[in-house]
Amino acid sequence: MTIAKPLYKTYPARRQQQRVAIAGVHRRRPEQPPSGARIDRGEKILFVTTEMRDFIKAGGLGDVSASLPRALTKSDDVRVLLPGYRSIVHSDRPIRIIGKTRSFHKLPSCDIGEMQTDDGLTVLVLCNEKLFDRDGSPYTDASGHEWPDNDIRFATLSHAAADIARGRAQMSWRPDLLHLNDWPCALAAHYLDGDAGDKVPTVLTIHNLAYQGVFPASTVGCVGISRRHAEHDRHGRISFLQEGLATATCLTTVSESYARQITEPAYGCGLDALLRKRAAEGRLVGIVNGIDTSWNAQRDPALVAPFSIGGWGQRAINTRELRTEMGLRQQDGPLFAVISRMVQQKGVDLICEAAPQMIAAGGQLALIGRGDPSIERAIARLERRFPGRVAAHVGFEEGLARRMFAGADFLLMPSRYEPCGLSQMYAQAYGCLPLAHATGGLIDTIEDGVTGLLFREASVCELRSCLQRAFRIFAEPLLLNAMRGAAMLEKHGWDGPGRQYASLYHRMLLRKAAA
Ligand SMILES: Nc1ncnc2c1ncn2[C@@H]1O[C@H](COP(=O)(O)OP(=O)(O)O[C@H]2O[C@H](CO)[C@@H](O)[C@H](O)[C@H]2O)[C@@H](O)[C@H]1O
């Protein structure tokens, strides 16, 4: 571990404190009336995640993990558990060691550190230099190859979360409920599944069902799981997500439409039967994501000319500046933007196919993203073919993304599927109209013809006709500005979703108390 020494402080009285804390937990439970009871605010929630925008982000999970726990602190005592990645343990924030997990099968023991963000959120850091202190993304090395020991890395995280929940991590704080996110944390539900009586309830949120954490059969023994819940034969392989979906107390996903879609074969990624079963038990819920308050066109320091509804002249300055920044020609037609991970899910290949016609009609295209090298190459070809009319930035840069939302007229999101999507909500907040495939959370967050445009099928043909609609709207400034205003008036904050999650936690804890 390469954290500077002074940051390490052992907890001299931690065993003593643990005994007191555990005694406290046992004392507190019988005080809850057995049924119809009111659970006091301030439940202890451990939010387990592998990304958090404050430190490391690979996609939308990083945004959600930075915002939702903060929204939840209004009603509950929430702490975030993250792996001790290089960007965390080498940040200049002090980390104090407050606990330790035990080894289990091939999973090593880890220290548990604690740090505070500037706004006072407590982050627990699972410290293990060998597993987490590396360059690259949470899941891949710097060249994009998955780490070969991801099964051990994330089973260790899951097992640590379960140990903390059981009060076996030598900590004075013990959560009432675990909130797990996606496959890397899913095994925590499995590890807790065998516990009787005082079993800590688990919520598992599906941010993207297509990523399932599938590993060879040999992983089963290494991570100490029993496979008893695997219902589909995966040629001897094991899916961390499937194990979690079968054993979590409650499942959520990030929009109501996606919650319905994943129970169907077309979107169920092979897990639809299991999800139908969980939905029939009343244990699959859709809660639409929010966006945080930094997405405010009037106050965003990244913008050249901040603006509010009606300030379309100011907004036009952002458009002009964006064209200059990206090397696009100054012209009068609509400017379309793409701000996305470049993966098959996002339908960027459809945009590449539709682009020549859109450019011939007087449109321009600005893209930012990175991902699949073949998609990046296709975009580079388009840029070479249409200089001044297509401009792409390969990389991840939030400031530029914000200027693109503020300057572009339309955001293209022809996603083949989209659990929720955040970019369309960022776009709306900046008066940029999303033009999207009607799927998942895009259905739940875009009102067709009012706050954006929707098309029914993720095909080039449908995208083309939707682009024609966009051109017609662009040609009518009154309609365009009315739609921009309607989009900017949308309230996509985290207060509503935060309350929905808090109410779900409290219902689960009431059920547990009543059982
Ligand atoms: N190159 C770049 N530079 C700057 N910013 C960039 C960028 N590429 C992407 N972004 C930003 O990264 C985020 C991506 O979030 P999304 O929700 O759109 O997608 P993702 O598929 O990663 O998330 C999954 O989880 C989230 C969270 O639940 C779900 O909303 C979603 O549907 C699901 O697929 C957005 O904030 C976007 O603006």
C-alpha cells in the first residue's frame, strides 16, 4: 500500500467500540414495534459502488454514485464504499484506517479506510494495493483490456460489503441496509443470503443488464460461492449479476420503462425469466435517475455565455464559440451533438450512416467520446470526409461536454437500449433538444415534440426521418425556442428519486422489523 504513512492511523479501541456498536444494534432492534411500525429517519445505508465522479468515472454509474448518496443524506446516514483505486488512495485527502476484513477462499483481507469529501460525505475505501492500486479504469488497464483478476477484485469488494453488514469488519458503524450497484457488487447479496434472522437487506440496482460479470467455473471456488441460484446454464460459467439478481432482497433499475423491458426476452439479456419472477414477487422497481444541480445553464462556469430560458441570443454565443473550439465552419444550419461512450449500445454506427445526408441538408455534427476502436475509426473517417462540418474529440472531457450541451441544437441518442440515460437530461437543462430512440429511460424523460424528439426503432431509416423532423423544427424559430424552454423547465433533480429510494429502504426495513 503506498498511502503516505501519516494517513494511516489504527483504531486503538476498535474492538471495544465494535462490541459497544453491535450491542447497540441488538438493543435498538427490539425497540422497533413489530408491525405497522415507523422506522426512524436516519437509517444506516452502505452504498457500494465501483465508480464515483469525485474520484473516478467510466460512465453514468460514476454520476449516479456521486449524486444519489448525497441526496439520501437528507434522510439517512449514508456511507459510500469504493475500492481503493490509485486515484483515491493517492489523492491528497487523508484516509484513516477504521476496520479490516478477513480473507475468504482466494479473496485477500483488506483494510477499510475512511475519508470525507469536502461537503462532508463519508467514503469508506477498501484498501488493498495489489488489487486496486493500478493505472487504468476501474475495470480495464490503460489500453482497455479487462483486468484478468476482475473476479477476485470485485468479489473482494462484495465480500467486504457483506462483512461490514455483518459487523465482522472491526468497525464501530454497521449498516441497516446495503445498496449495491451492478455486477461488481452483486455477490454481496449472495454472501448475505445464507444469513438467518438478523440478515441485512440488500437493494441491487441494475444500471445496465448487458454487463453481467461472467467468469469461468473455476471462479466459483476462488470466490467461495455455491452457485445454487444459477438458473440458466452458462456453459459452466458463473454470472455475478445473476447470483445477485436471485438473492438480493429487492432489485431496482434506473427507469420504469427499462424495468418493464428487462422482463422481456428482447431486452432481458438471457435473464428475463429470473427478472419476471422477481417482478412477480414485487421485488423489481424502476426509479428514474436524476441529475445534479451543477447542470444549470445560468451558473455553469464551463460555459462561455451562461443563459436562462428566453436568453436565446446568449445561447447563440455558446453555439458560435463551440463551432470555433471544435474547428467547425460558422454556418446557419442546425448543429447536432453526440456525447457518449462509443459502444454498440449507443447506436453511433447509425449516426455515421445517417450523417452524409444530414450534412448535405446543411447540418453539422460535433462528437465527443471514446470506446470501441472500430467506432472511433468510423468517426475519424467521417471527420476526414467532411472537414468543417464534422468534428470529433476522442477522449473524456466534462468541460467540453458541457459546452456542447450549451451550444448544440440537438443531441443525438439513437441508443439500441438505454436503461435511463443521463445525457438527454443534461441536454434538456441546456436547451439542447434530445433526438432519441424511444427506449428505456429515454421514453420516461423525453416528451416527443415537446422536450425532444423520439423515434420508434433504432434503425438508420427511422433516425433519418427523425433528423428531417429536427430540420423542420429548426426552420421554425418560435417552435424551436418553445421546445427549448419546455426542455429547460423539466425538473430532473435528485430530490424526487432520492425520496423514492429512501422510501424503498424504509419499506424494506419495516418488512424486516415486522417479520
Ligand atoms: N467523452 C465524454 N466526455 C465527457 N462526458 C462524457 C463522455 N462520454 C460520456 N460522457 C458522459 O458520461 C455519462 C454517461 O452516462 P449515460 O447514462 O449516458 O451512460 P452509461 O451508458 O455510461 O450509463 C449506464 O448507467 C447510467 C446510470 O444509471 C444509465 O443512465 C445508462 O442508461 C446506463 O447505460 C454522461 O454524463 C455523459 O454526458
